[in-house]
Amino acid sequence: MKKTLAVAVAVVFVLSFAAPVFAEMDHEAEYHLDGTIDLEKQVGHLCNTGAEMKQAIDGEGEMTKLMDTNQVAGVITVDDQQDWVTAEDAVNNLTVTSVIELCAPAKTVYDAEDADEDGDTIPPELLYLMDHDDLNLDDDGFFDYASQSVYQDELTDQIWAVQVEADPGFSGGLEQNFEAAYGPFASAEDYWYGDETDEPADAFWFEDEDGNEIAGNEIAAQDLSEFDSVASGDDYVGNYFNIDQFARTSEGTTQRYIDISSPWSGAYLSEDMTVTGAAEIEEEFEMDNLEPGPDTVPDWWDLF
């Protein structure tokens, strides 16, 4: 006879309603599960928090799980670990599926005539630099994303996914520790017209070799050579994704799907894998598109 579900969960949940720059959400949970398990969980909300993690746990067996998450505007951190054994008489193998989707945009694939003169793809952040002859503008003279047909599609899904299924009587484990951030671009009004207004501390912008901010209507897509650097405000949260992951099963099925690219570095990583049997996979991944501003990284001695 199957065991009934026994659940013990310890949760610490903190929601702060201070000024927006300090508002955050913390969630700590410890699970001890034994029986038929059906758990669906989402942490983060894509571009609001830089990324979102969706997790599904389903099947019959015993599991211990620890999760600690923190969310602020533009940034999410998750420390998650679970170990389990599928019941020997299980009808449904105990399986953990975890999918992380990034807000950070992918490289974009263009038609040949829409690439620059060297045939390079153009990052989506730079679409406003397209020659005005190639642009669809709205009634106010701004870039009309809804009607734009210059590019074909994004090169990658910006997905990091893993699934571990343990066969009856065998064990599985999945540990994921990651942080993702996506900070905003400076307002189109400031850059389309080249206004010399003070930029928000939580934005980034482009500069030429002299350190001057570059207005979008001054450079055509065929000549991106004047871009020398990117500057950001002191409170800019950054644009990055870093993860340490360990996935294992003593016998079962392990699947991984990674499809991530960066328009900043031009980097690209894609992997689609299925292993039936025993597996242990330990990995680290870092994508640092834009560093956070100095005020978002506290001094090591600043404890309070």
C-alpha cells in the first residue's frame, strides 16, 4: 500500500514595503516529504526580477528540499537543493524539473541586407541606431517595435533547464545556486534627441571614445565603430547570469537544455542532452554582460 503524504515545511517569509529602492522579498523553506508528491513553484517574474524560475516536482517517494530566495527590482538570487529516492513500488517516478528563463536579451538574427557592412548581427539594444531609412517610427518619431520587421528572430531562447527522474528504488539530486540581473536602458527620449540631462542612476548608456554620450539619431547601423564603451549609474543593478549546478541520479533519466547567447560579447551556448542510466553533472556558468554600479555592491566591512 502506498504511503500517505507526510509533509513538514518550515517557512520564513519577509515582504518589505519600504521605499521602492529597498523593497525586497525573501523566502526560506525546508521540506521533508514522503508519499505522493505534486509541487509546482515559481520564483521571480522575468524582467521585473531579471529572471524567473519555474519548478515542478512530481512522483512517489521521499524527498528533502531546501530553498532560499531573495528578490529585489531587477535582481533575483536562488539557493535550491533537493535529494530524493523514488519509492520501489512507484507508478510515477519522482522527477524534478527546473527551468530558468532570463530577461537578458539574446543575439538577434537579421536578413543579410539588414546586417552591418561586416555581416555582423546587431544587438537588440542597438536597434534604435538603425538608419532612419530602415526604421518604422510611431507618430512621435520613436522606434515602433510592434511594426518593426528589420530583424528575423532571436538566436536563442535564453533558457537554462534541467530534469532529473529517478527510477523506482533509486536516488536523485539537484542543486542550483544562481543569481540573475537585468537593469533598464536609459530613456529613449534622452538618447533619441541627444538631450544632456542627468541620467537615472539605475540605467546604462553608450559612450564614444571621448566619453560623450551617443544620441541614437547620430549613428547609422552601417557604422557602429563609434561605440567605445557603456556607462551606467551608481545604482545600476547590472545585466548578468551566474549559476552553479549539480545534477545526479543513481539510475534514471537526466535531461538538460541550455540555450543562451549574449549580444554584448557575441557569446553563444546551446546544449540539448538526455542520459538514460546513472549520471552526475557538475557545472558553472557565468555571463557578465554589464557590471552592477558601485552602490549596488556594498563594501566588505559594511555589515549593517
